[in-house]
Amino acid sequence: MSKAIELTAAENPEELLKLKVTEPKTWAAGIPAVYEAGKDVLKEDGVIRGLTALFHMNKKGGFDCSSCAWPDPDDDRSPIAEYCENGAKALAEEATTKKLTAEFFAANSVADLAKLNDYEIGKKGRIAQPVYLPKGGTHYQAISWEDAFKKIAAHLNTLETPDEAAFYTSGRTSNEASFIYQLFVREYGTNNLPDCSNMCHESSGTALNEVIGIGKGTVTLNDFYDTDVIIIMGQNPGTNHPRMLTALEKAKKNGAKIIAINPLREAGLIEFKNPQTVKGFLGFGTTLADLYLQVKINGDMALVKAIEKLLYEMELEEPGKVFDQAFIKNTTSGYDAFIEHLKNYDTEELAEQAGIPLPQVKEAAEMLKNKSRIIICWAMGITQHINGVDTIKEMVNLVLLKGSIGKPGAGLCPVRGHSNVQGNRTMLIYDKPNKKQLDKIKEVFGFEPPRQNGLDVVESIKAMHEGKLKVFFAMGGNFLSATPDTTYTAEALRKMKLTVQVSTKLNRSHFVHGEEALILPTLSRSDKDMVNGEAQFISCENSMGVVQMSKGILEPISSDLLNETQIVCKLAKATLGSRAVVDWDKYANSYHEVRNAIEKVIPGFEDYNSKVVKPGGFYLPNAPREGKFETSKNDGKAIFSITNLPVHQLANDEYIMTSIRSHDQFNTTIYGLDDRYRGIHNERRVIFMNENDIHNAGLNPGDKVDLFNYHGGITRAARLFIVVPYDIRGRNTATYYPETNVLVPIDSVAEGSNTPTSKLIIIKIRKHSK
Ligand SMILES: Nc1nc2c(c(=O)[nH]1)N[C@H]1C(S)=C(S)[C@@H](COP(=O)(O)OP(=O)(O)OC[C@H]3O[C@@H](n4cnc5c(=O)[nH]c(N)nc54)[C@H](O)[C@@H]3O)O[C@H]1N2
Ligand SMILES: Nc1nc2c(c(=O)[nH]1)N[C@H]1C(S)=C(S)[C@@H](COP(=O)(O)OP(=O)(O)OC[C@H]3O[C@@H](n4cnc5c(=O)[nH]c(N)nc54)[C@H](O)[C@@H]3O)O[C@H]1N2
Ligand SMILES: [Mo]
């Protein structure tokens, strides 16, 4: 029982910090960002390492920033380092010289570490050697790599079936390590490969695969430079993809208009002051959004339908002038049924449901009316909803009506999160592989891969709870804190016989563990990866399907770290022994060999080893870019979808809550306690509320409140939050992830993608009580 109390202590602290609230900012980047970037590196132990590394980030021959998947300029990788404030923070965290050795773990019990908050945990340092927690143990202790692999192998080999193990991946793992990892998992015998994508852009992959035949975006960076309209939906680039602002600035200079659709007036959507130009450095900015639409949370589908309806009426008045009838006729299917369905809607009602005044919807439609070079970008504000898949299909409908795909300056742009999350999927980290992919593995490696679908993230958590899983292995990430329903997930993890975390830094998943637990330390992106005396490079795929090399430069913090590929190969040997048909020794020591193997299995990687070393890397094939749609219908056409509006019924005391990232975090890694652009300082436990709602609920700004969710008859509580009035629609609220993951019901998932609905949680708000 004491364990349940540990979780509560971290989830529901007894005290708050001293919150300071200032006016939200209306612009992003500029001098404060440059200052902040430097400041964070300077703050960490290992300043020189941090600064040295900063000058090699996203630079020719340097390493890929691990903070997001936004691409580098195309023609060439920049000769100077390209980084943003948040990339610098990510690096500062990695480059720290604070080491966590066995002495640290001997001095700090798991129970004590579990009491720290995420910010304090992150500041502890880099894990420097493998450690093991025996059954009933209170402290992690030293273990050799060999013994660690033996222990995991012993567990894996005593399971009744390989399907009693699950192998998670977070999106930083390189192409090489991901490919080797899934190969091991499949030779071992399961497709249980949940990944962070399940909680992220799975809705995008699902929708796009179905209607355009590829689960990825269709634009390149150059499309941004010469386009007419960019629509940015449910995305906060100023914080999460700051380098995207440079592309938007360039787009605006070349005449593009921007429409921003977001419940919050995010600074990075409004204005950008580019620190890399003299003007920007002096504080002159570029206005970004020409039209900002403050949508209600999840009002996006209604809004897109309203715009489509208005465009349809314009098309009726001027046939062939608004819709691209030739494109629709030759390259799409389902148009007539789509239009019949659209006719049922009333534009005013749609606008009302979206929360946007009709004149503003008309303004948006006017901006699109005579244009066909349109790009739609989106991220978590769209995907993490019950109807995330359908909203994306509706966005595709709009693009198809306008013929805005498969031509320069136009297309779809799901903006990815983790720096190689897209590459992980290309490398077959997927619980639902198709027959063709599995056949290829069989042909190249000569073993029969499992054919049955595996478990995704939510299915894995449920299977753990039900006792169907016994071993949980995580290649990176922070499963406990990133997943929904924290208390339920903690119970699930504690039922495991063995939990293994391959990690760079400490996180809460190390403290909520199975009967036995292992932490295996690994190299990070900025670390030098020496194998047999030679510095290796890895490769990653960015948001636009470009595969590029990345070479770390920092001396690893300890000589006792293995790279992820070696960890997998050694584990494979220990587990499979003479059963193995894959030559694991060959791959352990050579990424070159791994890339040769990838080339044989995955289309688009021909001449991988020679192409990847070219400056700028290479593009993977993308049929929609060429106007070809390889959907399951097999007629080469993109598909119009018929979608239905979501219904949200709130009782008088209920609110909708969306969970968002602050400017000072990378997912569950908390760099600091401020959210500068939104005017929040020194506290993360805040709830942003509409001013009238605060008043109507009998609350005051600054009040302490507790938050509850009652989905499925279960009480979920997140206690002690401070009410902050914010410019947001009535009955809509926002809090920071992961503090409120405890409120996200495990059963509340997007239809079709099974993504937790982290952007729409129904809550009740009560004055705080002990
Ligand atoms: N510095 C930094 N960079 C990161 C990350 C990080 O944590 N820190 N995380 C990485 C990862 S893994 C990812 S997936 C991306 C995430 O990048 P984003 O998707 O930009 O991240 P979120 O903070 O989740 O915010 C989503 C935005 O959606 C808005 N929103 C919320 N609900 C709705 C809605 O119903 N409709 C609309 N239209 N908008 C809504 C929020 O106001 C917010 O502006 O960033 C990546 N890059
Ligand atoms: N409520 C709510 N929940 C969410 C979201 C949300 O918006 N709201 N967003 C979801 C999204 S989009 C995502 S992607 C997930 C993120 O889920 P995860 O990917 O699981 O979480 P991260 O916080 O990115 O993982 C951080 C940990 O990864 C390890 N790490 C860092 N770099 C490396 C490396 O190079 N190799 C290895 N092996 N380990 C490394 C470190 O130990 C660090 O503690 O969270 C999801 N959860
Ligand atoms: Mo993500």
C-alpha cells in the first residue's frame, strides 16, 4: 500500500510554489529567446560542453537537434548551427556533467526519489551505469551489462508466449536502432511494439493512410516559401517547433497569408522576431497570423465544414472558379456523396459550434476562395480528440476541393513531435505491420515473423492490468508520465514481473516499476558514438520525409554506456542464443551493416549508405507529392470522407479541459517552471479559465482548486491548482501535461487511432480541500 502513497505524493503535492502571473506575450523569439537559450546552457554543469555542442547542432556534419522533427533548409544543411531556444534547453539537459552512478542510487531509495517532482528529477543528471532493483528491493544497485542482459533473457525465455512481453519506443531512437529493435522483437516472436506515436500523430497516420494512401505529410520546406495560404491548426510552433517560425516568416515575405486556429492566442502564432536577422534582433517583428480564429476546444471540424459550405456556395455562384473541378474529377472519389452530406449543414450552426463569429468564418473562406496553393499544418490540438481521425479527414476534404495537393506550394503538413518519430514508423516500429512488410522481413532474414497484430500503448496498459503482460521493456521515453490515467497505469506497471527502461536521464517510470526493474543507460543524440575506435553516425527522418545523418560530438559522460543498437543486439544474443538466425554480432558493431539491411527491407532506401552522407540527406518517396494516391481502393484516387460532428454535453458544473505543453518542458522533461509566453512564472499547477466562468463558479483568480474527472464511474483527482484568468472561450480550460494526465481516462480514446484524448477531458472544478 505504501506504493500508492508514493504516487499520490508526486501527483498531488501538499504545497504550491509562488506563482507570478504577467500579461501573455503577443510575439515569440527575438532577444529574450537568444538570451534564454544561452542562459539554460550556462545554468547546467558542463557549460563548455553545452556551448560546444550548441555550435554543432543542425549544422553540416553535426547532429540533429532531438527537440523536434522540423526540417533543416533543403538545399544544404546550414553551415552555421541552426537552433532555437528550446533546442538549446534540450541540449543543456543532455550535456550536463552530473552523473548518476551506483553511489547515487545507494544513497537515494526509490521511495524517496518518487517524492521528487518532474523538474527536480530532471536536474539530477545523466545515468552513468546500468542498475538493477531486485524483488522487494528499496534501492537500485550496480549490475554488469552482461548480467542485465542475462536477467532480461531469463524472463523473456520463461514467458508462456512472446506476446506476454511489450516493447515500447519513444521517438528519439535512430533509424538504425529502431530497425534493429523491431527486428529483435519480431525474431523473438511478437508484434507488441507500442510507441509514443500512438499518443501523438497516430490519428494523422490513420486518416492520411486511408484517404491519400500514405501516413505522412506531403509538403516540403520549399512549399512553404512559395504558397498563398498557410492554415495552422492546433499547434503552438513558438514553443514546440520554433524553427518553423523562420519558414513562416519567409512565407509571409513572399506574400503568403496565415490563418491560425487555436483556442489560445499563442504568441508564436501572432508575431515573430527572428533573432538570426538584424531586424529581429533589434526587436522588429513579422506579423504572422493574418486571421486568428479562437475556436472552441474541438470546434475544428465544425469550422472546417463551415468554410467548406461557404466555399461550396461560392462555387455554385461561379462554377469552376472556387473548386478545382478537373482535379476532383480525375484524382478523387466520393465527391458527390460528400456534397450531398455537406448540404445538410447550416453554416450559422456550424459557426456557432466552432465558436467563431460567422463574419470571421466568411473572412477565412474569402482568403481561400481564389487560391489553390494552400498548406494545412496541424499537431496535437487536432489529433488528441475522440474525433481526431475524422477532423483530419475533413481537413483533407478541404484540400481536395481546392486541388491543393500534389503541386508546389500546397499540401498537408502534420508537424511531428520527437525528432525521429516519423522514422521509427518507417523502420517498422508498429504494432500493426502489413503483410508485405512482414513478408519482406521473412525473405531477407529467413525467419517467420509473427503475423498477428500486437498491442498499442492503451492496449498494452490494459493488458498489463489484466495480467496478460509480464515483461515491459522501454526504448526511451517516460511511459508512466506520458500515458493517460496515471494511477491506473501505475497499477498496471506494478503488476509486471520485470520492467526495463533504456534511458538517458532519470524519470518517474524508474520509480513505478515491476517486481524487478532495470535501468540501462544509453547515449544521447549529442554524444560521440565510438565503436571499435571509430566515431559512428546515425540517421533520422524529419517531418517532411528527409533522411539525414547525425553525428554526436560530446565525450560520453561515462565509459559504461552502450548505444541503443548494441543494447538490442546483445539482448538479442542473450535471449535467442542458438535460435537466432539474424547475425546479431554483425549489426552490433556496424551501423553501416544495419543500413544495408534497411535498404533490403524498406522501399526508398536504395543506396542508403552513400545517399545519407550527402549534405541535406535524401527524400523518401511520397506518391501524393506527385499527385498519386495509393489508397486501399487501388484506383489511384484520393478519397472524400463523410464525417459527423462531435457532440459534447456538459452539465452545469462541467468544463472541457485541454492539456498543453509549457514553454519550459520537453514532454515529461521539465526544464523550468515558467511559461514565459503565456505569462506564467514559477509554477506549473495552474488552470487557465475564462473570466466569466471563474466569476459564475463563485471563484476568484488565484484561488486554489482541485480537478476531477468521473468517466466510467471512477473518480480521478488532480489536486491543488491555481485559477488563472485567460483569454479562452467559455467552459474551456487548459492545464499542463503531464500534471493532469491522472485525469485522462484510459477508455477515452480517438476513434480509429486509439490515441488518448488528452486535448478534451471533461472535468469538474472545486475549491481545494485537504
Ligand atoms: N520545446 C518543446 N518542443 C516540443 C515538445 C515539447 O514538449 N517541448 N514536444 C514535441 C512533441 S512529442 C510533439 S507531439 C509536439 C507537440 O506540439 P504541439 O501540438 O504544438 O503541442 P501542445 O502543447 O500539445 O499544443 C497543441 C496546441 O493545440 C492547441 N489546442 C488545444 N486543444 C485544441 C483544439 O481542440 N483545437 C485546436 N485547434 N487547438 C487546440 C493548444 O492551445 C496548443 O496551442 O512538439 C514537439 N516539440
Ligand atoms: N496529457 C497529455 N499527455 C500526453 C501528451 C499531451 O499533449 N497531453 N502528448 C503525448 C505525446 S505527443 C507524446 S510524443 C508522448 C511522449 O512520451 P515519451 O516519448 O514516452 O516521453 P518523453 O518525455 O519524451 O521521454 C523522456 C525520456 O526519454 C529518455 N530519453 C531521452 N533521449 C533519449 C535517447 O536518445 N534514448 C533513450 N533510450 N532514451 C532517451 C529520457 O530518459 C527521458 O526521461 O506523451 C504523450 N502524452
Ligand atoms: Mo509527440
